[in-house]
Amino acid sequence: MTAKQHIFRVRRNYNQWVANQTLEDYALRFTAKSARRWSYARVATTALGAISFLALEAIGGAITLHYGFNNAIVAICIVSLIIFLSAIPISYYAAKYGVDIDLLTRGAGFGYIGSTITSLIYASFTFIFFALEAAIMAMALELLFHIPLALGYLLSSVAIIPLVTHGITVISRFQLWSQPLWVVLQLIPFIFIIYTDASAVENWTSFAGNSIAPNTQKATNILFFGAASAVVFSLIAQIGEQVDFLRFLPPAKKGKEWRWWAALIAGGPGWIVIGAIKIMAGSFLAVLALNHSVPASEAADPTRMYMVAFGYLTHSPEIALAFAGIFVILSQLKINVTNAYAGSIAWSNFFSRLTHSHPGRVVWLVFNVAIALLLMELGVYHALEQTLGFYGIVAVAWLGALVADLVINKPLGLSPKHIEFKRAHLYDINPVGFGAMLMASLLGIVCHAGLLGDVAQALSHFIALACALITAPLIAFFTRGRFYIA
């Protein structure tokens, strides 16, 4: 006799809510072609909303103040080029198959359970950067309205939730109307600075850094270059957030392939081009703030930076503060809707496989914001370099193994030509990507801990990336690719 199942009304309503793709945005499966209804330009513009984040300026300011102009600029240029090249194949396959970074990882060398681990790595990126961005916004609220930091953290977090509950539908509208105002506020202070104080550029390029010995001021030091690169490398995981929007890119139309590629490059790897410029802008503004008597401990704070920058537009400190505050708040809202949205998708994938149930993307949205709020209260912003340096190793190992599968294994026939992400067709663990990531992470962490010497410690992220790129094809060759398709 079959037992009678009782379905409670609350559960039924909840399941109907989860079935609403306006809220879910295909969190657990590939993006249906019917959902890719936006234009190429709108998808690219939505993806590029992420370039507003002021952690870029904070990173540029921090590494310049510590390691000097020469080391910072070389690190920014080299690491940005690596990020750009790595992002091209990831963006292409994600847009072509309509998959997010989790499904792409699952089918490109990691397996069903293997990609669960990378979902956790990716989710960590989203709440770490959410916390950093919201902390910057909270500091702006403190300066503008004298709101205590603890309350500012809460306001900066909760304000994001209503903008993200309805997924790309609302996010794309918000990014579209806010973009022109943000561009104007971003560019106008630099125009006034260059016009009225050209010597500021010379002061920037000659800045040696607080950690540089006087007799090595003009040299590029491998140890300082490596330390600066470590912080910039943490940004490599940003491509996951770009992909969460690029998967909505409509298929390329015959005769208009160039438009598809233009949107793909702009919304995918193109973010780091503008991102690198913003990191350099933060480097410039930190030195400018230092020369305007801002303490070194505060010169890398984006709000302080832009207070000095907007001061070139007006002689009123109050007006300059108001402009800086508006710009900071707008920038942080634009980036944190992306962080929160991407985090909700990553947690959805992670917990659905652990618990075999899915309460809804919105639940994980709140969960992601709550973790970020906890990090802010614990003071994550004040440990920015240490946090990002360590995290970057794991992110580099993961994405290095993924890129190796897409650009080496697939052309050589060591892995299937297509992205197979269906659960029934996959092994739980594919040693190709997962094994390469594990070995690269361990080697990178050993180097980062200083166990293999100072030079290896400084270049730990480069070593981890090289290890992932080499070991993934080797494992695929020796296993003959038999762990891709079950």
C-alpha cells in the first residue's frame, strides 16, 4: 500500500515562488534561449556595471603607498594582461552554452562534486568583495551623515537586497540608468586635476613608496613587485560575476557576429581594461591625497581620495564631500548588486548539491549579505592586502585549471569539444581540473608561506598559475580523458 503524501500549503506556495524564473534567473541550470531576450548592448552594459567598484582604487592606492609607483604599475599591467587573456575563453564558452561559472567549471574538468568546491571559492569571492565595498560605503556615510560604522555596515548591506531579488530584470534597469551619472562623476575630477595641477602627475610617477629603501627608489624590486601582484591577482575571480550576466547574451546572428563578439569582449575580459585604469587612478589619487596632508593610514580610502579630487572643482569642503559621497554611494550600489547576485547563484549551486534541496535564490541572497555583514563587523577592510593575497592563490589555481582545459585540452582532443554539465553524464570528481587546482593551491600556499624562499613567496601566485596550466593537460593525458563523461 502506497503511503499518502501530505503537501502543506506553506511548502506549495514556497515551491511556486522558487519556480518563478524572474526571481530564480536559472540559478541551478543553463540559461534557456527564451530567457536571452535582451540586446547585446544591454547585456554588455549590465555586465560592465561591475567596473564601478572602488576596491579597485583602494587596491591601487594601497600597493602604491607600500611599494611605490614603479612596482605597482608593473604589477598592475602584467597581472591585468593575464586576467584579460584568461577571461576570453571563459567568457566565450559561458556565452555560447548559456552557463554560469559553476556549470562551466563542472563540465570543463572538475566533475559534479568537484565544481561544488569551486562554487564555495566563488561564493567566498562575492562576499569578501561585498564586504569590502559595503565597508567603503559605510565610511562614506560616516563622513557625510555621522552614522556610526556599525550601523553604516548594516544600512550598506540591507539596501542592496531589494535591488537583487528580481535578478537581471531589475539589475539591468538599475545599471542602465545609473551608468551615465557614474561616468560623469568618475571622469570630471581627473579633468580638473590635470588642467589645474599638472605637477600632480610628476609627483605620482616619482613616488617611491613607504616600504622602499632610499637607495632603491627608482628600481623595480622583485619582492615588492610580487607583493603588489598578489593583491591584484585576487581580481581574477571577477570573471565569474561577468559570466553570470554574459550567459544571457543572445546567440550570434548570421552577419552580425562582430556585434556578438564586441559585446562578449566588452562585458567579459573588457572589464579589466577599465579596471586597470581605475587601479591606476587609485594609485594616483592616493599619492595626491598624501600630498594634501591626508594621513598615510587614510590616503588609500576611496572616500578620502575623491574628497581631495572633487576639491579641485570647488573651494567648499562641504560641496566636495557631498560630490564624493554621492559618487561613492552610487559606485558601491552598482557593484554590490553584482556581488550579491553572483553570490546568491553560487550559494544556490553549492547548497543544492550538499542538501539536495533548494529553498530559493533569494534565501541565499540574504545569506550571502549576512556573511558579508559579519566580515565587515570583524574589520575585514583593515586586512585588505592579507585577505586578498591569500584568497588570490586559490582563485588563480581554480581558474588556471579551467582555462587550461578550455584552451589546451579541448583543442588537443584531451577533453570533449562541448561543455557537458548534465548530472547524469558526469563523474563526481574529475581529477583533471580538480587535481590540478588542488596541486596548484598547495604549491602556491607553500610558496606564499615563505617555505621555499623570499622570491618564491613573492611570486607565489605566478607559480600557482603555471602549475595549474601545466598539470591539467598532464593529468588529462595520463588519464586519457576518461573522467569527463560517465
